[in-house]
Amino acid sequence: MRSFLNVIKIRLPILKAYIYPEPISFGSPMFMENAALLHALVHNAIDGIITIDERGTIESINPAACRLFAYAEYEVLGNNISMLMPSPEREDHDKHLQHYNETGQAHIIGIGRELTGRTKEGYQFPFKLGVSEVKYSGRKIYAGFIHDLTQQKTDEVRLKNYASHLEELVEERTKTLNNTIRALEKSKGKVSAALEKEKEFGLLKNRFLSMASHEFRTPLSTIQLSASLIDKYAEAYEDVKINKHVGKIVNSVTNLNMVLNDFLYIEQLEFGKIQSIPIPFNLFEFAADITEEMQLLTKNGQRIQFTHHGNLMISLDQNLLKNCIINLVTNAIKYSGDDGIILLNTTINESHCIINVLDRGIGIPEEDQEHLFQPFFRAHNIGNIPGTGLGLNIVARYIKLMKGHVAFVSNKEEGTLFTLTFPI
């Protein structure tokens, strides 16, 4: 208490000149009250406060500074301030203080700076020091205000390490990204080359299909004509065996012509040669004619039942739609039993034209249904039933050209239902 009162005696005359117009005696109640207030402020300050004389001797130290340096007050009072400094600051301090007293050139006084303190146990910690000089009655008193930077420095190191870690992560991710980009560029080149080869192969395939279709048509026409002539010449003999074999020839030629037509349709679709040209027509008459035509191709005992509901007129591409219906009905005939009934239903309501083809045949296995409209795909349960796997792919593409939608449901117990839907 005595050491702080000495400081107060020095500082109070300076403060009172600004606060009180009349002098305050050191023994007056006003002086004692202000002394107690100043002591309380210093005693409870968060930062450490130390005062020294011109020789660096410690004259006072507050509790915060005692805690920082881990000394009791009596252990430091009267000792040189250098006891709280590590080397080489300890050796240089008195020189700096002497140099300032002689020249007035400050290294620390009046200049805030970061220093390192040394505790009683020898632990060193960073702190920020601000030093003020007070002159009174020919004496110089230096007051040091010490702010502990330990936590701040720890946070700075943590932040620096985190930033360094982030930089490493960024560098690693950048490296990974660059490797990925290079791999993608390399893969892109391979994919491009593969696509070019695929495109070239597709062109060759389409050319072959087109050429084969045209080249096969001439001998097939000759075979069909010859079979018709044989059938005509054989009428006089009334030979059942001749008629039977001629019928097989005609059916085989018809089937082969259908295969060639599928190839031609695919080639035309690939090159954009087929366009949808809608014209108004009577859907009831249109579907009835197809039913009559397809009934001639059914197996013994099979029947095609046709029904129509709603309006009669619709505007669609007749050729494309006929190909779609014939394809679906042909499949229904092929995959149904000899006594099966095939249902063809057409409906025109206010918003849509709907065409259904239902058979009670072998159905489409569930695992094959997602691939059904792919070219050359055939379900695994078809056995020896002939086909190219192109028909449904052509149907789907024709429906798309007419801005319609095709869907189906199928199972082994109930058969298969195809639904074509066209907006009006």
C-alpha cells in the first residue's frame, strides 16, 4: 500500500490541476478518497501494472502483474525490473534505460511493443508493453502496462497452422483435380475415337442393310411369282401336298419381305428420311380395314376383335400409324396360342386418341421389359418364334415422330397390352 501511495502522491497533483481549482492537501479527506479510488483501479486492473524508477528498480506491482510473473509482491519490490525478463532482454534493459535518460531517445518508453516475460519458474510468455513516463519534483517514474498475449499468440499459431493445412488441402485437391482433368481429357479422346468408329460402323451397317434389302427383293419377287405360277399350274392336279408346300414358300417369302422392310425402315429413320405427315381420316374405317387384312394372317382358331368408341375423325400420319398397328397385331398373332383372341380397340375422346392391342399370349418377362424397345432385342422366352427384334423399336420411333406415347403392361398370366396415345 505504501508503494502505491508514493505513486499516488506523485500523480495526484497532476490530476487535481484538471479536476479541482483549489489545491488538495495530502492529509485531507478528499485526498484519501481519491487515493483509495486510484488504488482500487490499479489493484483490480486486468492488465499488469509495474512502476520503476530511473535505475529500473521496481517501486510497485499490481496483483495482475504478480499473477503473470508468478511472484509475490514482496519478492519483486526493490529489485531491478530485469528480473522479469529473459536473456538477452535482461542484459540490454539497463542499457536502454540509461541511454534514454542520457539522450532522450526512446526504444520502449512511449512506444508500444511486444516483448517476452519470464516467470519465477522460468516460463517465458509474450506480452505487449506500453511504458509511460511521469516527471515530478525532479524525479522520473516509469509506469509499464503489461497485456498478456499468450492466448492471442496461441490462436495465431492455431490459425496459421489451420491456414497452412487449408493450403495443403487446396494444393492436394488441386493436384487431384488436375489429375482428374487429365484423365478426363484422355478418356475424352478415347471416347471420341470410339464414337467415330461406332458412327462409321453404323454407316456401314445401314449401307449393308439397304443394299441387302434391295438386292434380296428381286430374287424374292421371282420366288413369289414362281410359287404363284406353280400353285396355278397345280390346280389341275388337285394335289394337297403341292398346295401345302407352295403355301410354305409364300409364307416364307412374306416373312422375309417383312424382315427386309424392317431393315429399310431402320435405315430411313437413321438418316431422317421418314417424316410425319398428318392428314384427317376416319379412324373406325381405318382400323376395321387393318383388322380384316390381319385376320388373313392369323393362326387356325385365332380371332381379332375390333371395337371403337367416341368420335370418328382424327389427324395423324396414316402410313406410320398403320405400320405401328400391324406390327403390334403381328406380334400378338405370333406370341398367342392357336385359339387366342386378339383385341384391337380405338378411342377418340376430347383430348386424346387411344389405341389398345391386347393378347393373351406368353407375355414379356419382367427382367426383359426395360430393354423391349431397343433395336435387335428379343425376350428370352420366345423360343423358336421368328423375328428380328426391330419391330418395337420402329414402333416407338414412329410414335415419337407423331408426338405420341407408347406404353405396355405384360405378365405371363394375363398376356400383354400395348397402348398408343396421341394428343388431339
